[in-house]
Amino acid sequence: MNDNKNVLDNGPFFHGTKAKLKIGDLLEPNHASNFQDKKSNYIYFTATLDAAKWGAELSKSNSKESIYIVEPSGVFEHDPNDFPETRHILTGLNLH
């Protein structure tokens, strides 16, 4: 993961969704939200499987739920409007 000693967490990190993704994909903000009919300013991820499962369950789709292992491609922060284990990123997430 990230060798920077000033990071919030070292992971591992998870992203729950019903979107069909593949290893190597880069998830970026300003695309359609999984939860609302608008673009999302962030990509959300978590350090807990429970929160990732919850994110997948809440996604607006009839597709199968999936949880992906992800790595932030830039700086991230705790989400002040959500649960403490949730993070968001302004740049992107790489799928592993």
C-alpha cells in the first residue's frame, strides 16, 4: 500500500458496488453515482468488509453485489458526513 507515514490508514481497502469491474480498472469521481441519479464528486471506499457490503447492497442496480480490493491513487480523507470507517477520495481508486 502507501509507504507515507502520514496516511490515515494503510488498508486494505474495499469498494462495494453492483457495477461490473475488472482488475486494473481505475474508478474516478464525476461519473454516475451508484446511489443517486447524479454525478458523484467522490469515490467511496472503506477499511471494513461490513461497510463495503452495505455499499454494494445499497447500489441502484439489479446486478450482483461485488466487493473489490482497491488502492487509493491519491490523497483521501475520512468522510465527515458518513460512518467513521468510510473514506472518500477526490482522485481515483485502482482495483486489485
